[in-house]
Amino acid sequence: MPTIRAEHTLLEQLQQSPAALQEARVLGIDMGIKEPICLSTGKALHFTPEELKAIQRKAARRLRYQKKLSRQQRQNQERGKNYQKVKAKLADKHAQIANIRKNMAHRASKILAETATEVIVCEKLAIRNMTKRPKAKQDPKTQQWLRNGASAKAALNKSILEVGWGRLQNYLDYKLRERDKLLVKISPKHSSQECFACGHIASENRKTQAVFHCLQCHHCDNADINAAKVLKKRFITSLNAGKFVLPTKTVKKIAVRKQKAARMAVSVCGADLRPVSIGSGNEAETFKNDLRSLPL
């Protein structure tokens, strides 16, 4: 097992390294829908052909079970053994597809963690906000509901969640720390519109989903690979300028479920005690005093 350095120590040593070593030790990645992972080296990681075929086959079977289940519900059939069998098969297909996607995330994160780089830079994505349902729009004059693109947004949300950006970042985070490496997240603002070569930012630079062509310096590249290079460049620039700051990690507190605590019967020295909800401070103090008063 390698000696795991503190995160700030790793960044300080990287900051003191020559520019050539910084370029070799930092890797930028861009996550998308068409290409799940694109690297600043020009390579890409995606599902294998076998995984894609398995997902398509199981998705077709899942749709078949969904239609069959819906048909049984419309016919108001009794939910007997056949209904439960179809429901169980549908759940199995959902789980099998999820396992294939998890396997891809594990495989890709391991490949990235075992590279020669020390720091991997990715986008800081607010996935929960990105996959929110669009708000309903109403005409103030006619009071009629207007089109808000909910169907198209639902398809986009499904594609984002199926790729599993958050899962991949979580897997990559702990695998890098086990190998004395680090995952950093920076703002992705305009990273898909910024030219890596000259830094020119314009929406017109992104000709298509896959092609990036700078209008100022005429630099051409794959759009996702250019974005990965931009993220890497931004991190190195902010690190050398002393502006990069690691985010403070919040400690999650485990709260006692109020309803469960109210129903729970605690037996101490033969005495049955059924505590009330201990959400407030006074109730918690009363609960502690009752425990102290029990005979030992």
C-alpha cells in the first residue's frame, strides 16, 4: 500500500513541480452523453460492444414486460401469481441493466486510477439541478397551459442519469485516494465553448455536437476532447496562481428517526422503556434522565 499524502500536500508538491511534470501528472476528463468519458490525451472510454448489445437486449425485454403489466392493469385482472411473476421479471431486467452500467463505471474508474497521472480534473456538475423537471408555463391572459418542452427534457434527463456521471465520480474519487492520487472538480462554465489553443469563448465555436472549430485561431478538435483539455488548463493555471482551493467536506450527521424511536421498545435490566420522539432538546434530555434513573 502506498503512503497516502494529505490532499493539500499533494497539491503543494504538484505546484512546485516544473511545467513539464505538471502536464504529465494532470489529466482532464469531460463527461458527456454520446461519449461517456473523453480524456485530454485524445482517448475516450465508453461501453464495450458486448455491453451495448446486452443493454439493448434487456431493454427490449423490459419494455415487453412493462406493456404486459400495463395490459393486465387495464383489464382489471386480479393481481395473482401471473401478475407477480411479470412484476418480478420486470424488476430483474431493471437490476441487470443497472449492474451493466455499474460495471462500466467500475471498469472505467479503475483504468483512470491506474494511469500515471496524480491529479484528475473533472467538471463540478449539479446533476440534481440538471435533471429537474421544467416548470409549467401558463399564459397570463388566456390562462392556458403552454408548451414547456417537458417531453424533450424528460428524454435528456433519462440519458444523463443512464450514463451515471455521479456514480463514476464517486468510484473514481475513492480509487484515486487509495493510490495516493486526487480527483478535483472545477467549474465547467463555458468549457464546451472555449478554445484550448487561444482561449476564445463563443457559442459559434461549437459547430456540432462532436466538432469544435475556433473562429479566431481556427483550431479544430473533437468538442469533448477540447473541453477536457480546457478543464486541465484551467486547473493548472489556477494552481500556479495560488487561486485553487480545495472544497471543505461537510460531515454528514446520522439523525435518529423520530417515528422509529417512538415505536422502539428498549429493555434495560428487565425494565421495558418506550421512549417518545427525541427530536427536540427537552425530549432528548428527558430520555437521558430516564435512562440514568434505571437500576443498574
